[in-house]
Amino acid sequence: MNIYLIAIPLVSLLLLKAVLTLFQHLRSNLRSVQGPRAARWTLGWYTWKVWQGSFEEVNRDLHKKYGSVVRYAPNRYSFSDLDAVKVIYGLGTSFPKSPWYIPWGNPGDNNLFNERSLAKHAHDRKQYQSTYSMSSLVNYEAFVDDCAELLKNRLSELCAANQAIDMHNWFQCYAFDVIGMITYGKRLGFLDKGEDVGNVIHALGEILSYSTIVGIVFPTLHNIIVPIMNFLAGNKGQGGTYIAAFTKERISETRSKPKAVILDDSDSTTQSFLIKFLAKNTSKPDAFTSSHVLSGCLVNMVAGSDTTGISLSAVLYYLLKNPRCMDKLQQEVDTFTSNGQLSTYVTYKQSQAMPYLQAVIKEALRLHPATGLPLERVVPKGGATISGNFFPEGTIVGINTWVAHRDRGIFGQDADSFSPERWLQDDDERVALMNRFWMPTTTPSPKADRMFPTLSSLSALTGPAIVVDGTSFALNGKNVSYRFHVDPATGDLLLDHFGDRVTENPIAQIMSNGGGWSTQAHLRREFPDLGRGDFRTPAVHIKHAKGFTVCNFKYKSHTVLKGKPAIEKLPSTFGSDDDVSTLIIHLYDEYSSVGADLSYSIFPNFDAIVRNVKIINKSDDVITVEKLSSFSVDFPHENYEMLQLQGEWTRECNRTRRKVEFGSTTGYSSHYHNPFLSMVSPSTTESHGEAWGFSLVYTGSFSVEVEKSHQGLTRALVGMNPCQLSWPLRSGESLQSPECVSVFSNLGIGEMSRKFHRLYRQNLIRSKFVSETRPVLLNSWEGLYFDFDDKTIYKLAQESAKLGAKLFVLDDGWFGDKHPRVNDHAGLGDWVANPKRFPSGLDSLAKDITKLQVKDSDEKLQFGLWFEPEMVNQKSELYEQHPEWVLSAGNYARSETRQQLVLNAALPEVQDFIISSVSKILETVPVSYVKWDNNRAMHESPTPDNHHAYMLGIYHVFDVLTAQFPDVLWEGCASGGGRFDPGILQYFPQVWTSDNMDAFDRIHIQFGTSLVYPPSTMGAHVCSAPNDVTGRSIPMSFRAHVAMMGGSFGFELNPDHTPEEDKAQIPDLIKLAEKINPIIIKGDMWRLVLPEDSNFPAAIFVSEDGSQAVLFAFQIRATTVLNYPLLRLAGLDPAARYKLDGGETYSGATLMNGGIQFRFGTDYDSKVVLLERV
């Protein structure tokens, strides 16, 4: 009976409410406004969606489906246009807050946030206005600095302890302590503990949950519900009551202090808000009541701390999700720091002068405003017309900032993307429009923006590059972790993880002892040796004096260094203390008294791990190092594929991808193999999946070995070729391996390549020309071969200048006196100008050439010269005088290739001769470019170790000459790309990519070479048609467009023998090449379509700042298909708009997601499109 007495009235009320809702809906002129069906009749749909926690997404979808006005509950409407913003929230409007705001304060204690009376809100706001003014707030910078320093220290401690960091939690702790300092004059201790103090955060969460739901469903019952909830919660109460009680305790503490402490009412002082509020209350108790004191502090605590924590987390989240933006912000911080514009503690004023920082903050708050619900207001008396609809008095209307901030008409087609650049565009009208539509509900503390310069420069964002925990080691980049440890039982180094960044070691394999069998084959060993049960390919093989080859290297100690030590006598990457850190593991074999230093360097910005090894003989005996790998890594039990660059003369660097099978695969240096390997997952593509790249910084004979064991592990080793090593070490001597660079990418092969490109441009190539635009050249070789004299050379140089070339290169055939170089049978080694060909001297001819004026330029023509100093013909004065200088093996015949022999650069006297011969020419002839050729491989050798000794000798030659002539642009060559490797690039910023200039073959060669080498390093020329190597005839424009994708663009032809139709195109092609060359030199390459996969290969090069790009698109064979493939671009700024050659303007997002469709014509058709950000 009692149940019926309660239930009948309740049901009756619900039915009455339903009938009234239906009646109002049927009579309303707003019944045409669309929305979910359930939202017409009940608050249940809205309440449920809010309870699920993703109403911001639901609200956006509603507007996408129904338009600019949607119904989300009975009598509740959401808007998404600028007109609505002006009407509802504009200055002078009379729309009060909706009842939803009632529960956002304790009953009877209204605050600035929940006060619905416009007059009362205006009065109260005036009372607080001076305290919240910017001139007042900047006085609190010292408070924020103290907390920022403490946060920095806590994060550093966690990183040093190798602990994971919940940045949102720490930002929230930071925000509460900052707000505590500002509000109460004391930190609350959140940063000390890194956790909730006094249950404040928990209580705040209860406030948010309670107020949000009750404000929708039962706002008028708030005064009844709160006492009941407080009674059930006990002690200090629940949610808002708890926070209020906490604040009242702080007020009581402050009131208990001497009166002089709390009587300063000046807003220019750095007193806490509480003291200022109490001072106001003391001086004007009627205007600024005790309720004002309490509510002012409560608003700070509830709104200020939560909003600041959310905003900080949002900014960091978007920066980490967009490394390009993080790098750009870091560059701004670095620039301002280096210019002395930032103090140790960045001030608010300093941060305001940093445009990119401000744009980052604004963009983060645009995409992640503090609330995901409509900011509800009530239509005032008389009703209002909004977005073309009349809304009667009492209607609840609002705009959700999550909807407004993604309006494509206001913020662009990429409104869903994070792009700070949108706030920095030159279109003032557009920026002003965005600012009018930008409505973060609560502006974070003005000190929030000062946190980002500090945090972005802290290693705490990614943790220290090297973390050591006892005998566990971790190297961390932006997206990579390399972790290994010392096995306490054996002293061996075991790999734990190499791949995507992790904060702790993966779960270790639970190993048995193998039932008496060796467990070595199960382990992922860092420096595998030979002879102790590991039957896989070893990284080191040493033969001891007594003939045995067993090694037992164990951990002895380690050293951590800032920066990266140079490797003696070998080329190597370099960097400042901020660029790179180094860990050296010292191993020792106590049985043989041989040491091994394993060096690990980490370039965090490139996710690059660089390794090398040094063997030190500490025994009294002579040992022989038969094998030494620079990098050894055991991949876990997964299927992998290996990607290599293989080919032959005129077909260098063709991509080869194959599955790793059981057994071993080995490659050696030549045109046939490049010292590069990539391990990839089977599903890895250009833009998706994992890729590990390994690149040996060495020009000599090398070995790459990939072996899949029957235990399922895959071992990869990269190092010197063991067949040509056998390096003896006497007591106290050491052998240093070349270094191997490994780059990890979790965004596919393309991103791996771009990391190699950036690293090698910035931290490997030492030449001053590395970032400079290269002069367009004309080389004499294919135009004249050996058939020339001084007159024909001068005439060809004149033609070069008339066409617009900036550099003329005299190739092979200019030297030799007794044995003149008139063919390839004689003259090599005699580096004096041929007096018959140059009766007035080579220096005289070169000076005349450098007086020639380049057409349409104020520059004079430059002069370049070809050398092949490592070689000698038997028909030469040098060979007649020093036959012992040639590489040979006792009485064995000396094999000739191209009628030439190899000088033994391992001999100091040969090194001195080469340096002296080349220097004499460069000191007397105005040479600005040298092409250093090497047209044969090494055959007979006196000893196996001579191969490595040769490389050490030739590196010495390169080092001396490039240092002696820094203003000379040096280019490497070895019958094309036979020596295209990182070792050469240390000294020569560019290398002749291939003797094959057939443009069809060159696309494959250049795309393949770009797997690891920057396009800026590629020499690429246009030759005559038909091609001398393939006999293929290809249009001039196609040939030139392919060659323009190389950093050094030029021609190898005789203009007098070139068809007029082709010759007429050359000046414009040169101008185009010069225009785009800076992008090729310094930009990023994106291989859009691979030539081995499609008839329509394509690539785009994008400048460092994303402001310019050049697109290359090719058709190999003409097709009858009218619907050509859609070419989606990459690497652009999605938020920017780009103007194409034709004048059309598109957003980066449209070009990358929508793409471009070209219409091609004949075989070998091509397009080059320039894109400029507007």
C-alpha cells in the first residue's frame, strides 16, 4: 500500500511532464530543427551521452549530419556558426546562464562561475577585476618559477630512475601547487609526492561528475541533494563541500596571522589571492563579503587548477603527436636562447614575444578546449533570432567549443589537424576571423605558456638519452629505445629491446638451462664471439698466438660521455654535447688479456644508434683479428625481410627485398653491393611499419651478414670484410672498427631514409658546401672524350656559359708529358698538364675560362678538373720510377683493369705523393671543383690487412687535401657509384651516382640510392641521345627532370652536336634546376610511387620549413588508359595553402589526402610542379 502511495504521484508527475513536453513540441515553431529522435521528448538521451564521456564527439557528428543548428535535448539547441557567437555571447548581450550552472557551487554560496543573475555577476566580477588583471598576475612569476623548477627536478629524478612518467598527473600536481601558491601563499605538496594531497583531486573529480549530471537533470534539487550527500559522505562532506571546507581551513589559518600581514590590498604586490581578498574584506566588508573571499578562492582551486592541468597536457600531447611542431618550437626556443632573449626562468613578457609558442598554445586549446558541452545560455524576454530561426524566451541555446573550433569555413579544410602555422599566416583578415571564433571557456593561468619553453628544452620530455641502472643500459631517442644488460652469471651483454620507445624492459624470456645443452643459441647477444657454444655467425674472431680462436669477453666497466669522440683515422659522425651522447662498455677477456671497447652513441633527434668497436691487445703476445663487426644485433622471434642495394656497373643501387631464410647471407663492397642493410617487417611499406637501417661509415671492403637461426632469432652483422682483414696486433696495439649507423623508424622505409638524410647532412658531411646550392655544370667527357686541345676546350666552355651553366669541368685527358693521356693506356700518375694540348699552360686556359660571363647572370664561369690519383698506368713516368708503389702479391701477375693499376695508398710515401701532386695543380690553377675518380677495384694485395691499411691511408689523403682546399667543391666517383658510401661523404659532399645517364635507369638508381643517402649528395647529369650505355633515346625534358632530383645537376654533351630542339630547351631547364636546387639540397624527399612498382613513379621534395616543395611525376610508357592514377602528395603542412605553378591554390591536406591527377602524353613524359605556401 505504501509503495502505491509513493509510486502513483511519481508516475503521474512523469506522465504530466511527458504530456507537457509533447504539447510544447507540437506547438513550437522549432519542431523543424533536426536532432536525435529521442532528444525531442526526453533529457535521457543527452544525459546518457554526457555520462558516456564523449559528448563533444557526438555534438560534432550531429552538426555534420543536421547542419548549423541541432536539437540535443527538449528545448536545448546547439549552434555552429559565427552569427550565433555574436548573438549569444557578444558584448552587451542579455542571455543569462542556464540552470545547468546552479550545482557548480555550494548551496547559498554563489560564485563567478555559477552566478546566473547578470547584474549580480557584473557586480561580483568588478570586485575581483583588479586582482585578475594581467598587471597583477605577472607579479606571481616567482611562485610559478619555484614550482616549475621543482617539477623539472622531479621529472629528472624519475628519468634517472628509469621510471615511467604520467605527464598528465604531474601537470595536474604542478597546476595545483601553482594555484595553491597563488591562492593561499603556500604549495599544497602535490609536487613533493606526485599524488593527490588531502583528497583534493578526488573531491574535484566528484564535483565535475556531480555538477555536470545534476545540472542537466535536477538543477533545482541541488539545495536538497547536497545535504543528503554530505551526510552520507561524513567527515568533511563530499565533492564541493569538501573543497569548500578545505578552503575555509586555509582562510582560518590566514586570519590567525598578525593583522599587518593581511592588510595589504595592493594588487601590485605578490601577496596571495587569499590575503588580498581578506584585505578587501577588511577594508570594504559590505562590498567584498566573506562569501566573496570563499568563492574567489574556490573558483581558483576548482577552475584554475583543473583548466591549467588540462591545457598543459593538451599542448604536450599535440607536440608529441606532431614531432615537426615540437622540433620547430625547440628551434624557436634555441634561437631565442642563443640571442639572449630568454632568461633562466622565462618571463610572461618574453613568452609573448615567441610567435610559434603562442601559436602552439592557441592551437592546442582550439583542438582541446576545457569543456566538451555547449556553453548554455537562456534566451531572454522577447525571444531572439539566431542563425535564421526565432527562439522564444526561455529556450536554452549554446555553442560547444569542440564544434566551433573545428568549423572548416573558419579554420580551413584541415580544421581537425594540429597546425600552429594557421595562426601565423599573413592573411590578417583570416586570423582575425579565427580569433573571433576562438572561445576557450576558461583561459589558463598566464603562466601556463611559460611552461612550454622550459619543458620543450628539458630532456625530461623524453628522458635522458642514456640511462644506466646498475648494469642495465638504455639509449633513448624520440621514437626508439635500445636496451641491454649484463648477464650477472656470465658477464655477457644481452640485448633486451631495439625498436619503438619503451620505458622498461620487455618481459624477459623464461630460460631453462637447456637440459645440459648450450643456451648460447637462445640468447640475444650484443658482441657474439666464436668457440663457446654460439654456432651463429660471430661479430669477432681473434686468432691467438697459440692458434686457438676462443674468446670470452666479459663486462668490466662502462663510461658515459656527453658528445661523441672522433674515431682516429676513420670518418665518423659528429655532434655537440646537445646532439649526441655516448656510452662505452669496457669488456675484457681475462684468459687472453684482450680488451674490447664497445661504443654506443645516440642521436635522439634522428632515432640513430651509432656503434663501433675497438680491440686492445693487453697481452705480451701477437694476436690476429680475423673478423670485427661494427654492429651486431639479434632480432627476436619474428619473420623479417631484408632490403639491400645491389647492382653492377651502370646499374648501381637497385632495391632488392627478400625474405630472411635459415642460414647466412653475405655481401661485399663494389658496384654490386652498397654498405647498407635494412631489416623490415613483411608488412612494412614506404609510409607504414617498422624499419631498421644499418649504414657502415666505410669505403673499403665490407661484409653484411643476416642469419636466421633454427631457434628463430635473426642476427644481423655489419662490418669490415673478414676475407680482407687478418689484422695483427702487437702488445699494446689496438684495432678500431669503422662505425655503423643504425636508424629506426616506426613510420615505414621513407621515414627511415629521411632520418638518414638529415643525420648525414647535419652530422657527417664536413664540407662547407653541404647546405649550399650547387652550380649547374657542363662536363667535357661525353662531349669530347679524349679528342680535344686548348681551343676545343675553350670553345666548349664558351658554349657552357652561353647556355647558362655556372661551372665547366675538364674531365680525363688533360695530363701527361712523356706519356700523354690521349687514351686510357697511358698517363695516369703523371699529374702535369699536357704541354702539347695546352701550349700556354693549363693555368692560362683556366684563367681565360674563368673570365667568361655566364648568360643572364652577373657571375663568371667556374673551372673544374678531373683527377684519378689512386691509379697509375704502366705507361707513365711514375710507374717507371716507382713500380714498387703498386698493389701486388709477390711474383703474381699484376692484373690490369682499364689498362691501369692501383697505387698502394697504405704506403706513407704514396700518400705524400698524391697530396703533393694534387696540391701543386690546385695551387696554380683556379680550380673550384674537383672530380676524384677511381675506375677499378683492388685485386692483388701483399697481405690481407693491406686493404684496411689502404683505406686508412686514403682517408688521410682526403683529410689533408679537403682541409688544405676548403673552398674547392669535391665530388667522389668510382666508375659511377662504385664508392658511394658514408665514408666518402665525410670529405666529399657529393658523389657521381652512376656512369649510366639513361634517365629510365637513373630513376631506379636514384630512388634506390635515396634509401640511405641524401639526394643532395647525388651527382646527376643529362647526356646526349641516344644514350652511350643503353642506346635508348629519351626526350630532353625527361632526362633533365630526372637529373634535377640530384643535388649536383649538369650536362655531359657537346652543344654543337646537340639537336637544336634539345639545345633550345637547355637554358630554361638550367633556370628551373637552379630554382629548385635549394629544396633538393636542404629539403626532405618523399618517394610517392616507386619505379619498380608503377609506370608512374613520383617523388616530392619539401623544404625544411614546409613553405616550398617540388613535385616530380613521370610516365614511362604511354597508355591508352584515360583515368590516370591519383597522386597523393606527402610532407606538406596540412594547415597551409599552397599555390601550384598553374596558379591554383589548395590546402596541404587536400593535396595529401585528395591528391593530383596528371594527364600524360607520350613515352617518357614528365611533370615538375613547384608549390609555394601562401
